[in-house]
Amino acid sequence: MAVHPAAIVAPGARLGNDVEVGPGAVVEEGTVIGDRCEIRAHATIKRFTTLGSDNTVHEGAVLGGEPQDVAFAGAESRLVIGRRNHIREGVTIHRSTTPGGATTVGSDCFLMAYVHIAHDDHLGDAVTIANNVVLAGHVDLDDQCFLSGGVGVHQFCRVGRLAMIGGVSKVVQDCLPFVITDGNPARARGLNVVGLRRAGIKAAQLRTLKEAYRLLLRAGLPLETALGRMRALADPMVDEMVAFVRGSKRGFAHAAPRSADPD
């Protein structure tokens, strides 16, 4: 363990093996820092925060701050972060506003500079969030989704697995898995073909997903009819899309005009 003499580490903080804490960093009481984490200069890890192993927290990040919620009454709640995350400069992540609740971040995420993750948000694994993205409270991001720079996400919205959100989009409804959603307000623009290929999805399944996209968003079918025809495709990724739609409470982002779809 290497703690810079200009760092402030509370006696009640629990630091694992080979943790590095840089100059001016603050680690408060009631925190748990996993093995091989690096807390760089002037980062702050506030109380009730738990980090798994192998995380890198860059300069000026503040993890576990009190929620920006007028209803918050000072109750004990948590921020729980998984392993191998890169949390860049100026990122802020707030703990839950609910007594005993937790804001959660999975593993292998890349949170770029000045991202804000609000209270009671839940991020899956391998999520990438570009600079200056703002998530309101109670937002859920599924595994491997990608949010481009400057995106704003309304409270209680969900972003599905392997979805991509275009830069500076205004997200006010759920964003479908495997789909590019973009604009103000954000609308579905087509499959996230590049992201799906990078994730190892083969051409045959891409064709099936394209048919599911057509049935749901382009065929003009009543929703239940479209979902039934999607289920008939008998594909697990399409079934995931169906389940996502059925689980939506805010509604999901529908298609932009055809002229706005990518080729």
C-alpha cells in the first residue's frame, strides 16, 4: 500500500493490498477500497462507498457524494462499484437517496471526464459513457451500452444492452437494446450494427434483429401484434427486445422518420 503523505485517509477506511492514494486525495470513514485500486490526486472517496479491485479513479473525481434530492434526509445509503473500472477526471457518482439503498456500477466500465451519475442509478458491466454525460436519478444502463458525449438522460429511463446513444441526445424514454438512439428528443435510428459486430454477433443474427426492428418500428403494426411476430422469430436477442419493451414504464423511443435512418 502506498499512501502519499499529502493524502487524507480516515482511520476507519479499509484499504486492500497494493492500493495507491495520491496527493490531496481524501478517503473518508466507512469506505472500502479493494486490492490494487489507484486513487489519484485530489480524488475524493466519501463514506459508505465500496470499490472492488483494480479500479482507477482519476484526478478530481468524487465518489459517494450525498444525493441531489430535496427529499434526502441524511439516511445511510451506499455506492457500490465493481472491478476494473476507469473513472476519469471530475466524475461524480452519488449514493442512493433511499435508506439502505445503493447506487451501483458494474465492472469493466469506462466513465470519461465529467460524467455525472445520480442517486439510485444502476450501471451494468462494460458500460462506456463519454465526456459530460448527465444521468438523472433511478436510471438503468444495461451491459455494454455506449453513451456518446453530452447526453442527458431523464430520471427512471433505461438504456438496453449493446445500445448506442448519439452525442448530445435528450433521452426522455427507454432506449431499445441493440439499437442506435439519437436526437432531441432521442429517437431510434437503426440497429447498432458496428457495436453488435464488435461484440461478436454474426451476420445471420443481425438479419434476424433487423427483421425484429422492422416489425416493431417500421411495419405499422399494433404493438401486441408486433411483439407476437417478434416472438415467432424464436431468437434469444429478439426475445430480449420483447422483454425490454414489456418492462418499459416510460415507454420506449420510437423510430425517427425514414429519411433519418442510417443506411
